[in-house]
Amino acid sequence: MATKGKSSWILIVFLLAGIVLGGLIGEVAANVDFLWWLGYGQTFGLTEPLVLDLKVIILTFALQFKINIASILGVAIAIFVYRKT
């Protein structure tokens, strides 16, 4: 993952920042008339949590992804910025 001496942790930080900021922008832009398309997306994953009851401990698993156009653009911008730095 690391190229030209760059740390892969920096790439992960850039990608997470791109996903979070893109998702936030997508949620805000969904209410604006001419930017509604940035909020268009899909949610997938476990809709109800998976529960494992061992009588001593109860484990609950759930994982859900919400991807929209703005978060995809955020990831693309994060990769571009990573390559330029």
C-alpha cells in the first residue's frame, strides 16, 4: 500500500476523512434542490443485529454501510490529495 516511502496509515486517515466528510456533505446536500443527487445512495448490511446468547455473556453484532455519491467523491478526492502530498 505504501508508495514512495509514504505511510499506509496516512492513506487510511485520508480515506476515512473523505468518507466522513463526503457522507456529511451528502446528507446536507440532500435537502438542497439542485444538489439532491449528492445525497443519492444505498444502505446495506445487517438491518437487525445478530445476537449470540451464551448465558454468561451476550454478544451483539451489527454492521451497516451507507454510501452516497458525495462519499464516493470524497474518497476520490482523498486519493488524489494523498498522491499529490
